[in-house]
Amino acid sequence: MLSKKILLLLLALSVIGNSFTLYILFNFKKKTSIIFANQEFALKNSEELLITTKENFHQSLLWQLKYEGYSVNQSTKLITPDDLNYQLKNWIGSEIKLIYRITDKSCDVCFDKITEKLKGASNLIGWDNIVVILPIKELRKTIAAFKEQQINARIFAVNEELALGIPLETSSSPFFFIINKELTVKNLFIPHKNGAELTEAYLAEMSYKYFTEND
């Protein structure tokens, strides 16, 4: 009788043990599936990001080639925060400047990410060599944002969407370019919020090419 009870007890323990093992295996499989699914999702996102970055780089390169040597509107009126007016050709003079053109449709996320990189490059380029041109409706807001972020670039506003006469001014993408004394566009670059490294590399190259004394 005792042996029968022991046998039943052992059988019950065996059933419980097997059930627990199956439970562990089921949950392990479930968690493993979730992990692999997350990894697959992350990989897919990484691949999509890489494709997007390549496409943006390719598009930026095409725009750079298209507008290399493009003459900007020499009579463009630049408006200062103090409501003073300058003609672009008189203000640039014989100096080379890095222009950061913020368009009417530029997104806030793009603005934040790009200005962060611009601030990082300022010690190489020099704030005196960086000019921000933006829509007049964005002037006060941008001045406040720059003050908070300690960005000391020269800021000018323009009244017209195509103030400089560059077709890209109607797009949603802000862009950089070098302007020389002939008021022609050099090394135009369209940054992207997912391509911060490219923006950083571009600013470093412009610093070396135009604003560093090379022996």
C-alpha cells in the first residue's frame, strides 16, 4: 500500500516536472521568437536607413553638380535683426562665406540636428564666416533658439521665397553652400536628419578648403 502511494507520488512529481519543463521550453521559444523578430525589425530598419542615406547622398551630389558655379541674385536684400537692410553684393564684398539657407518649409527636426553640427564646426570655420539666411517670419524664433544654443552666426532674413534665385529655396530641405566675391555658388550640400556624419564631414572639408591657412 505504501509502495503504491510512493509510486503515485513519483508519477505526480514526474507529470509536474514534465509540465514545468514544457512551460519553460514554450516560454523560451516564445521569447527567442520575439528576440529574433526584434533583431529582424532592427536589421530591416538599418537597411532602410542605409538605403535612404545613400539616396540622399546621391541626390545631394546631383544638386551640387547642378548648381556649382550658379550665380545668385546680386540685388538680394538682407534684413538684420535690427531691421537694417543690406544688398548681398555689398555685404559679401571680397570675402568667402559659408551660407546656411533655411527655407520656408524646413522642418524643426532638421533644423535642430543641423545647427548642432554647425555649432560643432564653428571653432574650425569661425562664426564670422558663417551666415544664416532664413525667411523673415522665422527671424525672431531663430534668434531666440540660437541665443539658447550659444550659436553666434550672422543671421539675415529675406522677404522672398526665391530671394537668392536658387530653385532649391522652394524645397523643404535647408542647404549649405560657399559663396565667393563673384557671388557664385560653390560646394552646395543638402544635409539630412539621418545623415549627421555626412554633414559633419562636409563642414570639416569646407573648413579645411576655405577657412584654414594651408602651407
